[in-house]
Amino acid sequence: MKNTDALTRRSASVVCFGGANMDLHIQSSVPVILRDSNPGHIHTSPGGVMRNIAENCARLGAEVILLSSVGNDAFGDRIVKASEEAGIRMDRVLVRNDCPTSCYMAFMDESGDMLVAANDMRIMDLLPEDYLQQNAQLLAGAGAILCDANPTAERIAQLCSLAAGAPVFADPVSVAKGGKFLPVLDRLWLLKPNRIELQHLSGLLCETDEEIRAASKALLDKGLHAVAVSLGSRGCYYADRDGHSFFRRLKPVTDMANATGAGDAFMAGLACAYVQGMQPEDMVDYALACGLIAVQSEDTINPAMCDALVRRTIEEYRE
């Protein structure tokens, strides 16, 4: 069913604001010896929460523009090229000479479990105040704006002000970073926390269904329009200020290959479904189907992701 409010938006474009990283995954081939050199395999790929969300949106058929920053280096060049090839507009990305491209490194032991990880995202802290101002018209005319918690709280607040009524979808990213959205809850259209992030943001326990409902309501009472709580295999809890409140799930897949990209695909699905004018139940089903497609690929972003596959997945996995 169509949402007439969504259809009156001035543009069908999706503007994504947040991190664009080079991901380095290191897999030891032997039991790890700390403080020593270990043989293994190293894989690099363009990543970052918002860049990954943007690629999923592009594969779903949306017109996608990324607002972010990369260094004038080999990693930055690779991120821009790969993202453009995936269908993301990268002409608004700020290229800096004074800071390296953001990187995320994960070191896995011989069994594949993460031993340690680190990230260097200082380039997002250096975004100048006039960067978003220069893109104000783009933001105000967007069908949806997506923002992760990697920019500073000041830039996030500025984004919400420049949105000028365009709906802002926010991804907390982590417990440590998600608190940046608390001062702007009343200017967000939707927040997508997981259960642990919801507990941290609300200050309430989120162990039971009733506690999840109560914690979500606490955020809505502070002005947030909608919340979509990702619950892993249990699906999602959605609630909004229009009175919608429901738990939703699709049947789980039996051939999960990699769960790391599910959250980014889910977020992309929410925004793209909104821009298409779907009602909340259909919007959540669309997002859940995107998550199911993501986990069936060894890659963080399933290269088969597309609108037609999402719609087939909904029909196949709907309970």
C-alpha cells in the first residue's frame, strides 16, 4: 500500500552521510602467537557503514549520493572508484590532503573468531562546517537522508537542521557512538538500533518484548517519529508516533554465509521502501528481506541484491 506523504516528496533520491572506510580483514592460518608475526591471509575491500548502506540502496535501484570524506591516497581512490561502479554518486565526497582515508582492521584467529579490531576514522572528525552547508539544497530536496553515528555530534545536528523536513533515518552504529543522536531525536524520522543500543539510548532494560516496547516508547516520547529495532533471527520491532506497533519477522534462511552485512542491508531496505511509498508493515518486510539476502552472500554486500529479488524473497519467506 502506498503512503501518500512519502509520494509527495520532492525527489526520489537518497542522500547518505557517514563513514567510507577501507576494510582490512586478517585471518591467521595458525594458532595466534601474541607479540609475534603470524602467517595468514589479508583481504581488503571498500566498506564503512554508510558507504555499505549506500551501495545496497544503489543496488535496490535508488538514486544515491554519498556525503563523506576520503584521503587523497590509494585507499581513497579505490573507495571512490568501486563506489561509482556500484552506482553511487561520489562527486560530493570531500577529498583531503591532510588526513588518510578511514580504515577498519579486524584480526581473526585461526578459527575465524575476532581477536582484536581497530579503526581510524579521524577524517570524519575533520569535516568542515561549510561542507554540509554547501550541500544544503541537496539535503532539503532528498526523498530520504541516511546518517550514521560516525560524524561528530555537531555535524549530525547541522545535518538535521539542513534537512528542512526531509526524513532522516539514523543508524547508531554502536553503543559508544549512538548517543550522538540523543540531542536530535525530535528531528529524526527513524532510528534503527539493535536491542543493546536501544537499551543504552533509552536507559531501560530491553530483555523482554514488553521492555523493548517500553524502551521504544520512551524514545518516541522524546520526539522521535519511528523506531525499528533489529532483533537478529527474531526480525524487528517497529513503532511510530502514528500508532503503529508490531513485531515482524520472515522465516530464517538455512544457508547463512556471512551475517556482517545484514544490518546495513536492512537499513537500506527501510529507506528505499519509504521512498517507494510503502506502509510500515510492508516497509519492514522489505527491509527484512534485504537482510536475508545479505546473509546468503560471503561478501558484506550481496552482488545479487536488487528490488526484484527482494520482492521474491518476501513472498518466499513470509510467515
